[in-house]
Amino acid sequence: MLPLRFDVSSPSEARGFLSTLPEKWRDIDVLVNNAGLVKGADKVGEIKEEDIDVMMTTNVLGLINVRAPSLPHPLSFTRR
């Protein structure tokens, strides 16, 4: 395991993380995309728009930002 720390909400940091890996770690078999953020404890109708933007950028776009450069092929699902 090689834990990394960078800002997943930053597309440039997410795109660049592969180049920071040692060569033997660049062929990724398993990616644990363990970023998540909750801002505040407001009720659903009272959540501040800027908090929603930060959470969506981190939790949704961050997942996409990291996944895209790390796996060279699209995800596929097989039904059983």
C-alpha cells in the first residue's frame, strides 16, 4: 500500500498524482478513493450554497478527477 495525500478537488493535482508515484506503483491494480467531506450540520433546506459547492467538488468531482487518470480503461460491469 502506498498512501497519498493531495487535493482531489483540484483537477491539476489529481491529474498530476500519477507522475509523483515511484515507477513500480504506476500500474494501479486497486484504487481506494477515500476522500469525503461534509460541511456543517444544517438542515437540508438550510445548507449554504457555498458549502454544497465545496462538498460536490470534493465528493463527486474529486472522485472523477482521481479515477480518470489512474485507470486507462473505462469501468465495466458484468451482470450475473
